[in-house]
Amino acid sequence: MDGMMKLNGNAEEEKRYTYEELLEIIARLRGEDGCPWDRAQTHESLIKCLREECEEVVQAIENRDDENLCEELGDVMLQVLMHSRIAEEEKRFTIEDVTDMLAHKLVRRHPHVFGDRKALTPEEGLASWEEIKRQEKEARRRKNK
């Protein structure tokens, strides 16, 4: 499997799903003929799940358990996709909006990679990120006044 973990006994024989197929699975779970539990979820009802899944990622990292880390990251991804799907159903935003917003933020807050600034150390990179974040929050505060 060329550098990929074999996560269970029949991983090589099993289908590998694409991101697009995963989005379709989430839509079906939330759809009219989907799972009653998944359909009943709201942003608020999923808060406990999101907290638990994030903590399980931390535990897998601390335990240096790659197989569990892979699974738990998937569970966190499920939370992101479920929240995004709920928002899409409410016509608030989509997973594509989340992806686009994240990409813009990463480019904007890394001018030392995507622009003409320099950051030679991890500390300089973090300081740049934090300064841009502070400026963005201040601009948002001024705009909302």
C-alpha cells in the first residue's frame, strides 16, 4: 500500500471512498430516507460529540497511536461535515464555503509563504500569524460598531 496504513484485515480489497462520495453519504444520512438520529441533529446537539471527538484525537496523539489517530481524525471530519451539511440545509453556508474561507485564511496569514514577507523560524511564523489575526479581529470589531 506504498506508505499507507493497512487499517484492517481486508483494507486492500475494500473500496476506497472519495471526498465527494463522503459528502454524498452525509447528505444521504441527513436526507428524507436517512438515519433518524443523524437527521435529528443540530449544531447545538452535536457540541458534546465535537468536544469528545477532539479529545479522542488528543489522546491518540499522546498515545502515538496512528491507527486510532486516523479513525479519530475521521470522526472530527464527520463533525465538520455534519455541521456544514446542517448549515447548507438551512441555506446559511456550505462545506465549499468552509473550504474557501479556510484557504483564504491560510494564504492571508502566511505572507512569508504566499507573499513577500520572511519568517526564518517557527516563532517568527507564529508571530506573523498572531499579528495578522489580531489585525483581522480589530477590523471586524470596527466594522461591527
